[in-house]
Amino acid sequence: MEQLLFITTNPKILTQCQRALDGSNQWVYVQRMAYGRHKSRVIGRVKVARFDEEELRVWFENWEDYDAAPAPAFGGSTFANFPE
């Protein structure tokens, strides 16, 4: 499985990633969206390493493979609650 190094995102997700980094050190779950015959899956979890507010870019570290169906509330580009 390939590891995600960074994303370019929108202000809402950037703010959520900032919160995950600033003080809470939370895991961020990575969802692969549905494509062709492949259903949407949560494929990994990462820690936020740093971010750039101007470019709306977030870098990650500590990739861990993960395989789960997204929670029904996950929908689109939002965070979901997953058991640790």
C-alpha cells in the first residue's frame, strides 16, 4: 500500500488538520473515494506533520495501513469517529 505524504485541500479540512496537530496529536483517517467498481474505503491513518495555510497543503507522517468502510456520517471530505 502506498503512503500518503501530503494533500492539497480546502480551508475546512486544513482547519481540522491544524486542530489534529495543535496540542491534541490526533490521528487523521484517509479515505479513498469510490472509483469505478471500487467502493469507498478508509485506507490509512496518519499524523499531521505540518501545514501551509497559503497553499492549503498538509503534510503527514507515521502512516498506518487501515481498512474499513467509512461511517455513514463520513460523507465527502469530513472527519469521522473511528475506534482506536
